[in-house]
Amino acid sequence: MKLFTIGDSISQGFMSGAAARTDLCYSTLVAQNMGLKNYNYPNWPREGIPYNIETIFRRLERRLGSDVSGPIEWARAASILNSYFDEIEDFYERGEGRMKGHYNEQPFHNVAVRGFDAAYSWLITSALCEEVVSKDPGSNDDWWGKVNQPLLRTSHRVLHPNNGELPLNQNSQIDWLHYHHQKEGVENIVLWLGANNALGTVVDLEIKQTSEDGSLFSHITPDQIDYKTRVEKGWNLWHPLDFEKEYAFMLDKVVTTLEDNPHRVDYKVFVATVPMVTIAPITKSAGNIRSEIMVKEWPVDKTNPAPMGVNALKGHIDQTYSYGTHYPYFLFADTFKITDKHLNQAEIVHIDNVIRRYNRIIQEQVAKANERIKSPRFYLVDIGMALSEMAIKRNFAQPTYNFPDYFEYIHPKVDVRYYGTDQQGNMKSGGLFSLDGVHPTAIGQGLIAWEFLKVMEQAGVKGANPNTLPWKEIFESDTLRKNPLKITHEIYDNIQLKRFLLDKIIG
């Protein structure tokens, strides 16, 4: 097998709130760039699970135009939303999209699942999904109901193709890697996990850290905390020492799996760093008061993306960024009051510094893996630094990222701000993040593919060429750009509609 992907929502092609466009995600683009014809991944009917915000906005715009006002239109908007939620809930809980004993499909080459952190790569199996969902009383046809247990329903769809070949209901992501490696050998592995060890902070606008001192695994190993306990605790930020234990445990499983190599495949693993989740436009700095803060960055050495031993790693650099004082949801930044839910500057800087430490840990674990196997097979792809270089306000309105040449004369330009248009459908901002304010658009996915392909070409992967990415086709596949929404200004301007949508979509 030429390519296998383990990851989370970004690697799955999650866009605008739904696991829907794996066909447009970066790993599919990489497979196409390598000339692979049989890269197998799941398709997601009904615009995906649990809900697709772009579908919601397009239905509102189609039925109500670009202006929602007055009690009659408010009632119609509520009816449109309820109809959509009810349709998706019925389809994925009781209809054709429900969890099944088998899906009659060949095992997938992309087993990325939305919401997965490092531990879920070995912890979640389709058997666990069936057990938890079967006991959940939320599987009812509720008014304003949304699909219950969407993470586990998505996991089951990905981890349990079960075409009758083998009883594979106990397979995790890493188990599927073992399956393919034993069957035919896997030459190139994309491994990108860790973002969900911090992402919940900006979705919840609060920090629930695993421990204050990194002692979560002081008396136990990472596999001794089960799924139920993790959910009940509600952690959304791993202390760096806790992250290190969990990530090392995961990477050790991957190394052990790949070193059991009956086909003697010259495998390569491409490990990505964690992006700064605070740059995602789901949150936005309120007001103009900002501070210059110096931090330690550990950028990946692009001349040595496959270090052997921690001593081969470069040290940190001092970097100054600009931070605002308060970070509410982007919809409320312009009308922010101190009583609104938000993260303050100290919390945002703390989250960023934790992620910076995650990325140093990832570098160290990759270096140790190469040292353990005495071969530079694990390569670093610095997605975290790439996103940091794209940030606007953080970089004093002067992003330093070097886009591909194709981007130089496109109009309108793309950036990391939230997607914005006027009533005529002219794009005014955004283009790299989808409507959930967290996950990339098709264009954003293209840039991720570009970053991976640069390292894969350097590693000598046959067919990998970042300069042959089909940018024209990638831009045309991006529906938010090709067919811009006109209703987004209404979302910004109508305080009632903003609160209504936030309550129903984010919950």
C-alpha cells in the first residue's frame, strides 16, 4: 500500500461542522498527486454528520433571501432549521446512515475521525461505539434534536467497513495500520493527531486542564483511563507532561506495528505538528487594545525533517506576537461586553504556550523513534508553524507565510479570518477556514497538502511533487468561493439570529 492516513477531523475532510468532504481533504490530494488510483475512504451522504452549516445557510438563503427580519421570517427560519436537523437525525439514527452490522465496503486507507486525540487512536473501536450508542437514551426523534453520539457514529462508519473478510469490530486506527502492514506493507503513513488535546478550549471558551502539574499518569499508564472516564472528566487541554505520556504511548504503538514488517517495506511516517487552535476564527479578539508578548517557538528544522536523537534537534527561537485582551466567539467580538463568555489574554497565551510545548514534544518523540529504529523513517511536517505564519493580528497585520505562486494574483485574496461576504455575494474576508470557524476549506486543505508534499518530496517519496498540485481545480472545488453565500452579513448584523444559531449549532 502506498499511503495510509491516521488523523482527526482535518485529515477526515471535516468542513463546516460535518464529516463530509474526505474527497477534498489534503491526504486525498496527496494520493492523487502520487498518482494513486485506489486510495479508499468513506463517503458521507446528506452533507455529512452531525450537521453541515453551509447547507443550513444555503437553505436559509434560498428560502428567505439575504435578509432575515420580522416575526414571520423568524418563524420560517426556525422551521427550516428544525426540518434540517430532523432530516439528518432521522437519516443517521434510524435511516440509511445509521450504524450497521456491516457496510459491505473494503477497509479504508484513510481512517481519520473527527474529534480524535492521541489516545483515541488505540482506545476507540467500533465495538466500543456500538456499546455506548446502544445505551444512549438520546437516540429518539426529538424536536430540535441533533444526531446523538456523532463522534462514535462517525468512528463506527470509519472503523467498521466489515466487508465479510474478517471480524474486524475490535479494530482501532492503529489496529487498521497493523492490518494493512501485515497484509501488504504500508510504504507511506500520514500521522497527525494532537489538535483535539487542546481544541475544546476555543469551542467551549473555557479551560479544563487534565492536571496542574502533569501528574495524570503518575501512577497509571495512558491505557488505564477508559473512554467513559475521559468523557465524564471533560478535559479539553492536556498538561504538556500528560500529553507527552499519551503521545509517546501512541507513537510507541505505531513504531511497534511498523517494525513488525513481514514484507520488509521501506516505510516512511510523516508526523505533523499541532496548529495553534487560538488562530482559528471561531474566536476573535475584541477591541483594539493589544499587547506584544515574547514567547519561545520550536520550529521544525526544514533541512532535517527526520532527526535521529534529541541532540539533533535545534533549540528555540524568541518570537514576539500581538495578543488582544478578550476573545469571545467571533460573532460577538464587535458587540463584546465583559460579561459575555470569552477567554482572556492570559488564557489564550497559556493555550498557545501549551501547544508550543506539544510541538516540541512531538519533535522529541519523532527523534527518539528514529533513534530507536536506527533509521530516519519518521519525518516532521510543521503545520503548526505554517498556521502561525498565516495569522494576521498575531503577526501585526503582516503574515509571513509564503503561499504557492498561484496565490499571488488571485482575487479576492484568502486569509485566516472568518468567511465574510456582502449582500451581493462579494467575498470580503476568509477563504481558508470553513463556516464552523475551525476546519479548513478545500483551499485550506490544498495548502496542508502542499506542506506535506514538500516534506514527502524531500524524503524521496515516489511521485510526490508539491509543484504539480492542481490549484485551479482546488479553487473551483471550494463551494464557498465558487458560489459565495450572501446571507453571512445578516449573521453578523442580527444579534438575535446570532444567538439563535449559536444555541442550536454550538449548543
